Amino acid sequence: MPIIRRLIRIGRSRAVVLPKGWLDYYERQEGKKIEAVIIEVNRKLTIEPLFEM
């Protein structure tokens, strides 16, 4: 099931806020903090966690 998030305005930009539960889940799975996210756009927006090295 997809997670639906609203865009929020920050200054002249827009942002998507990631759910805390999503971050906690992936950090527990890897045992590492999420450092950044990888964003891929190819007719579909895909966001994946990038863990600290």
C-alpha cells in the first residue's frame, strides 16, 4: 500500500516530509542512521534510504 504525503511549502520551494516511523523502521533494519535519501525520477518518484558509512 503506498504512503500518501502532502507537499509543504518552505520558502519558494516545496518539500515532502518523511514519516518518523519509516525512518525508525529502516534504521532498525540496518542498525545504522539514515544519512540521506536517494531520489530517482523516471516517470515515477522513488525515495530510498542512504545509510551512514
